[in-house]
Amino acid sequence: PLKFFGLTNRFRRHGQESQRERIKQELYGFNKTVEHGFPHQPSALGFSPGLQLLAIGTRSGAIKLYGGPGVEFMGLHDENAAVTQVHFLPHQVSGCSTHTLAAPYHMLHSHFAPPSVTRVTAVLAHSSGDLLLLGTEGGHVFIVKVPGFRELEERNISLEKVTNSVPEEYGGRRSLEHVESLQENPVNPRQVLIGYGRGLMVIWDLDSQSQLESVWWTEDGGHVLSSHSDGSYCRWKVAGDDPQSEQEKSEVPYGEDPQKVNTVFLSVEADKTHGGMPRASYGDRHCISVIHSKTHVALDFTSRIIDFFVIRDGPDHTGEPSALVVLVEEELVVIDLQTEGWPVIQTPYLVPLHCSAITCSHHVSAIPLKLWERVLSAGTLQNTHYSKKPWPMTGGQNLAPDPPQRDLLLTGHEDGTVRFWDASGVCLYPMYKLSTAGVFLTDSDPNDNLNQGTEGEWPPFRKVGCFDPYSDDPRLGIQKIHLCKYSGYLTVAGTAGQILVLELNDEAAEQTVEATVADLLQGQEGFRWKGHTRLEVREEPVTFPPGFQPFALVQCQPPAVVTALTLHSEWKLVTFGTSHGFGLYDYQQKNNVLVRCTLNPSDQLAMEGPLSRVKSIKKSLRQSFRRIRRSRVSLRKHHVNNAAKLQQANARLEAELAEMELAPVQRKIEPRSPDDSFTGLVRTLYFADTFLSDSSHNTPSLWAGTNGGSVFAYQLRLPPVERRGEDPVTAHPAKEIQLMHRAPVVGILVLDGHGSPLPEPLEVAHDLARSPDMQGSHSLLVISEEQFKVFTLPKVSSKMKLKLTAIDGSRVRRVGVAWFGSTRTDDYGESGLTVLTNQGDLHVVSLPGVKLQVQYPCIRREDVSGIASCVFTKHGQGRTRETQFTSHKHLAFHVFSSFMPSIFLTCALSPSGFYLISPSEFERFSLSARCVVEPRSLVEVSSETPSTTQPRALPDGASVERSDCLLHSEPQPPHCMFFMMTIPTHVNHHCASVV
């Protein structure tokens, strides 16, 4: 019987484990879902007028396609190969993968010599749809048949053929250098314009291969525009078959006669490097000049221009220009060319999140409609300078239903701004920008902007774009954000110990913001602050625009970085912490309730100031940027590296303050000495209505956890509602816990009698959560870097614990609370802790049992910035790519026949998180298996287009019929997605192009 009993228990245990594993599969599921923001290090731009799709390639080998808002595709090369060009092939369906793209590379190198000669510098996708013309660094033009990538050797345009046709007077037939441009005659597809780096332009007939002699065709095919490094452009008339075309017009817009402007629209194609200005005088500018009749402007961009194109009206996209789309290194700018003043069109995606370096993030789920509309209205008032025209890229269809809830992502930036983003769906759309700089007197000079154009200035520069990562005063940097979605109160804290409390106001208001000083050292002797000074508050009234307006300010002394911040809008309290202590502020009565010093007497590093470790680099960068702006020296070679340095400095700053070791794997965890640095740094703050003094009376309380493993609890006494404005709020010490291993406390949570986390402030009052169980005993969960420990309340005795690890050095870096619903039934779900470690792993820990449920690798452990920037959502939304045609990590666009003219993309919504994969991009991930709503994006590819059903007419009315051009009336396969070039890394020779 004993043996039988034992077997029964074993089988029962096995069955329970199997059932639990099934429940886990219904609750949890990890997916990296979608990338928000602007692609890091873009290197190529492409556009299909027919499909209305925009393609961007990056140096890391990524290809991203965008249509209308919500229509998005992505592919990524297996190898780290930079994409140098992107082209759409008309009338073709192509299988473009890493292997097929490499075929022409091997083909060119098998027939010709070194990579320096055969490196592709220009590409023309012929309108016939089955020819590619590849111009090379050596001056040759190879003609390739697609989609098989077969070289047509007999039709290649060799350098010798061109050189032999050059007139004797052309400099003694000097070297023509590389092929700079290849352009097809818009009305005669057999004529191709070849532009060489030396300055020679050749019109080549693909049939007769004869040189007609004469970079850009006019729409009628009768003229060619050329641009030159001295800032001039020429208009050449192509006189039929006359081999001696003449220069019809030559202009130097920024030369000796500045008043002469072109009388026809130049369509901005004349120069892609410096806007038609001489490099010697304006080499530090990133400009594109647009000239139309007597309207003339030099658009001055914020970073180096990668490429641009013009969108035209009309059914065949050959009408009047309507928009100019410019890809620069740090943002995408779209100019409305049909509205007076040529304003910028606001982008619904590809917004540069890093216009100022991101310093913190805060996510709020399920925003009430009233608050959402008020924030959106405030943002609309800010955006009056944008064009009213809709987004010009409309390719594909977003078949997704409206998001089930409204989510906000708030990002704090180094320049003191907080930006509000609509994070409800796939497009991270900008809603509203809050600036805190107006409250303070700073080093920045609003007039110190040499890019601002003045009336009568020549050249007529106009600054466009919002990328400006150089903060004149790093003390303005936002470090912590907390928004109460029910009351509309917002609190933000900065680098110099400033804490602002703001409320939402629909009207502009003029007011003075008075500072309340919180002396965290409390007069202790022997400490001298060696860091930066605090920000000076403006004494005169400041006019604040509609939106969030500050009405209370707390200034910590010393002015150290604020490391923890929590708002309780129901109690009208805000609590804050630094490396010296924490405080409690009553923002209704505008006074301090509590100030507590946590500084260890031996911790002198905490007195140096967090910016002291990086202030030298920031100061030198800031001074350099000002000097650069004033002297107009080029920022082209510096701004990318400097922005990366600032981003890395911010990540390392947070890592040092939190005593984060940069090594990914640590030694075995041992008890820490109380003399360790930054032991008094406050890591977490928490409000709770629970039992502190006895098990019969619950009271409001404040909990604080430090870097030295200490937990402080204070009992709060709030006056009655009718006396809240007169009677003071008091705080009394109640409990103090010291963890044995002195590991930093990164989270505190109180569980009610049912083991559920206490609801957020005002959540119950708005009927969005059930009231907590106040009958049973409460529990206190203390989360340190090394373990999860549960204590009973009010006695604070140890109940249970879960050690993360003590061998491989995993430590908790981020923690959040989330609700995981079952995919099988709507009636079941579990609360859990979402945990990110310094190894980049994600864990889900169950509540109240505190047991590890699942573990997923998410972020590379070497990515310190990514781990430090991670933020969890409570009921957030992610997007899962589930399509048979594309893969999130591999570039594989399969061949479709004419009977399959559509591409589908399915999605899913689930609790998620965000982290920075680059200074300009958030990666979104999902941790839940529920809410698979599956919105779809559809790109319809027509199997019959006007250009394929009718042969293209020549100027004399004759039609072209060629066996290799597919120009006949039979229905053709749909367009292919895109064509690209990449550059693989070669160690022993010059980088060669891969098509």
C-alpha cells in the first residue's frame, strides 16, 4: 500500500505539472514585434510611384518598406551588409534574398578585374522591367537581364566605346572617372543618359549603340539638366539625332549675379550634394535648392542628405510636383510643394525619436478619452506650422480595426522636453511636446541659431527638420516621469534635482512658479557638494501655452539626479529620491511633508555629482557645438559620433548610479559592505494603503528602497477631505528593513488579502478595478537585484523568497506588474511580475506565489543602453508578424505569379515592453499569448497596368517592340517589391558592390 500510494502521488504530481505547462502556454508568449522610430544609419532611399511605397535601406543590412500609415514591411540580411541603393523594378516580380543579390557580384568579378573597377556606383532599372544598367567606378556600364541576373555581354557599354566617341577637343580624351548617374529618356526608352564624374554626359542609344553626344531629363525628353561642383547648372537641348547638342542655358544661382533665378521649375534634381551652392563656400551646409519661377529657397537640413525624390501628380505621376521627400541621416523630411511657403508635412511614422537624446521613458495604458482628446488638442495647437496636406505615401491598405485602447508613451529628453506619443498601434505618432526649459534661466540662447533665415538674406536659407541633439544645458535633462491618467496631473524630474508638478490646462496661462527647497542633507556637517549647480528659476511670470503647465516646483539640495519618482494624485502627494535621500511633497499646500537623508557617512562619491564623471565630455561637446555653429564649420563628420557618445554617457551614468557593473557576467554574489558607494541612493518609492501598526486599521503609507538594501516605511496621516487644504499632512516612521545581503532594492509591492497587487490611485474610484481585499492579511514583496522576498504585514516577518541566481551573476534591472489573460477563456488570468535582468533575459514571476514561470532571451547582454532603457507596459500592445511571405529576421520576398496579387501581414495585440535598439529606435516586444486580434496590412499589386498594356511611344509616334523589353499588350506579372545593392565586408581589398 505504501508503494502504491507513492506511485499515485507521483502520477498526480506529473499530471499537475502537465496541466501547469498547458496553462503557461495559454498565458505567456514572447515575440519581438515591431520597431518604432527612425531607422538607425540609413544609407539608401527608394520610391515606387505606382505602388506608393517608400523603401529605406540601412548600413546594418535592413530594408524597411512603408506605405500609408500602418502599412509596413521589414527584412534583414543575415550578414552585416550595408544597403547602398534601393530600386523598384517595374512590371517584375523578383525573389530578392541575400543569395540572389550576390549573383551579379560574382558575375562582374568573374569577367572583369579588381573590385575598385567593378564597384557599382549607379543603377538604372529600365522601364521595360527586364533590364538593369549598372554603372561602375571604372566607367563601364553593364547591362543585366532580370530576374535571372544574366549579363548581356554584347550590349555592355564599355569605357573604351565611350572614350573613342568623345570629341578630340574634350581635354585630350582624359579619364572619364566613375559613372555618376544613369537616366532613361522619359519618352524614348532606348536612349540612356550617362553622366561621368569628370563632367562628360553621353546619350547612348541601346539599339544602335551610337553616341549622340551631349543629370536629368526634362519631361518632354528634349532637354537635359546638369549640375556642377561650382554651384552652376546647365540646360542642354537635345536636337534629335544631331550629335552636336548645344548648351542652351547656364546659371550660377549663388554666383556673381544673385538676383538671376530660373524661370522654370528645376524640380530639385540638379544637385544632390550641396543644394546648388559652391562647396568651397557652403560645404558645411546640407542643402537642397528649390526654384520655381521667382520663388527660391535653399532648404538647410539638420544632417547629411542621403537621397531624395519628387512626388508628382497625375495618373501617370508625370504632372506637377506635389511633394519633395528627403532622407537625411537623422530624419525623413517631406516638403509640400503646392502650398505657399512650402511647409513641412508632418510624418505619421519614421519620426526621429532622438531629435534630442532620450533619457527616460514612461508608458501609460488605457488612457481615458477625455484626457486623450485634451492632449491631442494641445498638440494640434503646436503644429500650426505644418502643412494641412495629407501624407503623400498612400501605398497598401491598413485593414486593422481601431485599437481596443489608447496608449501613451512618454519620452524624456536631454533638452528638458517630454514628448507624448500615440503608442496604441504600429505607428508611434507624435501627439504633443512639453518643454520645461521656460521655467528656468539656462545657458541656451534662443536667438543663437545661425540657420534661421532673415529677410533679404542670400542665399535664402531656411532650416528644416527637428533633429537637434545638442543640449546647451544638460541639467535640463528629464530623468523620471509619472503621469496620472485619471486626474491629468503630471510630474517630471530632472538631472539637477528639479521636480515639476504640472496640470493640464486647455488655455494659455501666465504664472510664476516658485521653488520649494528640499535639503536632503538636513544640515549634516562634513559634506560638500562638488557637482553642478542647481537651475535658477525665472522670477518673472512666464506664459505657458495650452497643455501641461507647471504650478509647483521642488528643488533638491544638493541638486543631484532624481533617481526615483512617484505621484499619488488622490492624496495630492509626490515623493522623490536622489543619491542623498528622499522627500515627500504636498503639491496642494505646496510644502514639504518629509525629508530623509540616506547618505552613508563614508560615501564621498555621492557628493561629486552624477555629471562629474561625464561633465568634461559634455562641456567640451557643448562648447565645440557652439563654436562650430558660430564659425559655420561642418558638423558632417562629428554629429553622429557625438550623439552616440551622449547616448552612451547617459546609459553609463544610470549604470554607475545604480551600481551596475558593465561586465555582463559577474562573480558569485556575496554580502555587500555598507561602505560601498551609493548605498544611500534611492532606487524605488511606493505608496500603499495597508496595515502598518496593527492588523485592524489600514492607513496610507510611503515605502522607500535604497541601493544598500534598506527599506523605510512611513505612516501617513491625511486630513479629512473638507480640511485637506488647511490641515497639514504628517509622516511618521513605522518600519525599517535591512536585507541581509544589502542588495539594491529595485521594487516594492503590497499584495492584498487575495494576493493581488493594490490598485493604482483613483483606479477604483473610476470603476476600472475592484476594491482591494482589506479583510485578510496583506503581504509586502521586496524585490532586490538578487531575490524576491515576501514579508507579512504588519509584523514584517519573512514568508517566502525566490532567489534569481547566485552563479552566473544575473541581477534584476527592471521590474513591472502585468496582467496575463488566458487564450482559452476570458474568465481566467493571472497577475505576474515582468523582470529584465542585466543578462538581457526576460522573466515572468507569478503572484502571490513568487515562482519563476518562463524565461526568454530578449536583449544582448552587452547592450547596456538597451537594458537601461527598457520600460514595461501594464496592459500594453505589441505587434506580431505572422505572414507566410516575410520573416522579421530574414529578407526573403518570394516570387508571386499573376494569380496571387496580394501580400498580407497579420498582427497581434498583447502586453509588451519597449527598449532602445539604437538612439533613434524602440524595439517593441510582447510577453502575453492573449489578444491575438490580427489586424492586417494589404498591398495589392496589379497584374495589369497602363504602362504594360500599351507600348511606349517614341517622339515620332513609332512604337518600340523588343523581345527583351517586355513592351507588349499582354498582361504582365505584378511589380516586384524592390531591388537593392549591398556592400559586404572584405578584409583584403576594397569593398565591392553586391546587387
